[in-house]
Amino acid sequence: MERIFSPYRILLLIVFFAFMGRFFVAVNTEVIAVDSVEYVRLAKAFASGDYMGALDVKRPPLYPALMGLASFIIPDFPLAGRLVSLVFGALTVVLVYFLGRRVFDEKTGLVAAAFAAMHPYMLRYSGDVLTEALYYFLVAIVAFLGLKAVIEKSPLIMF
């Protein structure tokens, strides 16, 4: 007999609330940050095919590139940037769960995911046109894959 509250169902519920909280912040954010204007400019260059104009020595290119790709779905660039931040902010919660489960246990992973889902800064940055949500995701995936590579002694994962 399957438990009603299996860990994956609880995680799904946590991710749902994380997504909804981030969606609320993304929809209700009215002010765009100073750096966001530059990310929108770079994303427009990526979307138009001007890849040399899309590169900036002061700003990482991955976030504007993802914004440029998202702009094909949502033509409004600031909204496309918020979508990118929202998706990667919610995915970070999943990675935090797997990292906590790998290091400690199932319960710790769920508690860590719940904290990541409701952390004020992670919520705020997941609704803005800034690189922070993507950065949190990349840090979490590097930590998870690094730990997995060491535990499993896998050169492929280490690469």
C-alpha cells in the first residue's frame, strides 16, 4: 500500500508552492532594476542574431541568451526574463532537495527544499530580471554534481 504523503508528493507540493510564490512575485514586480535594462538590451541582441553585440565583458552571457530564447515564447523581454528567473528559481528548490537528501537523508532534503522555496531573497530574485536565480541554480547543480562525482568516483560526472 502506497503512503499518501510519499517524499516525492511532498516535494511536488513544495515545488508547486515555490512556483506559485515566484509567479506572484514575477507578476507583481513593477520596478525593473538598473542592471535589468542591460540584460534586456543583451537579450534583444541575442534574439536578433547579433551575437557579438550580445557579449558584454561586465555581464555573463547565459542569462541574456536564455532571455533571448524565452522571448520567442513571450515577446515582452522583461517578462521573458522574469520567466527565466521563475523557472530556474523553482528548479533550484528541486536541486536543494536532492542535495540535502544525498548529504543527509530524505527528511533533511524536504526541509531544505521548503526553506529554499520560501527564502525571501530566493523568492525576490526569482521574480526579477536579474541573474541571481540562475546563479543559485548553477551553484546548486555544481554542488550536487560535484558531490555525486566524488561519491560515485565517476570521471564522466567530474568532467
